[in-house]
Amino acid sequence: MPDLKAGEVQRYLQGVLHASVTVSKMVVLGSESTVKDVTGYGYGVPVRVDLQVDGTSRRAVIPHHEPGSVGHEHMSDRAQQLL
């Protein structure tokens, strides 16, 4: 299972949004736990990210699909699920 690091999410969102981004909190949905970095969060478990974009509070959800025995062996399969 992959680890999801707040710093990496922040850098990714800055590149996508072309704005100043600060990740303040990440929460595995279905859990009340707030964590700085999400480790070992499993197949199909979305993560909510609370962030500031150019000083404005926003929220985003990062879905997760990884290769495995459930039909997501190829990157294109996982991309199709997200689209």
C-alpha cells in the first residue's frame, strides 16, 4: 500500500492549480483520524485534503486505485475508473 505524504500532495496541487497551496490536514474518509501523512491506506479508500489555495480554504478528495486482482492491473484501467 502506498504512503501519501502531505508535502508531496502539496507540491502536486501547486503544479496542477498554478497557485500557492498549503495542505493543512489529510483525513482518511470513513475515519475520524486526522493525520499529517497517510500511510498504508488501502485500495479504494479516498483521502480528504483540507488546504489553502492562495489564502482561500478549500477541500479536495483524492481517490485511490492501485494494481491488483480486481481489474486495475494497467494504468489506463485505473485512469478510466477515475474519469
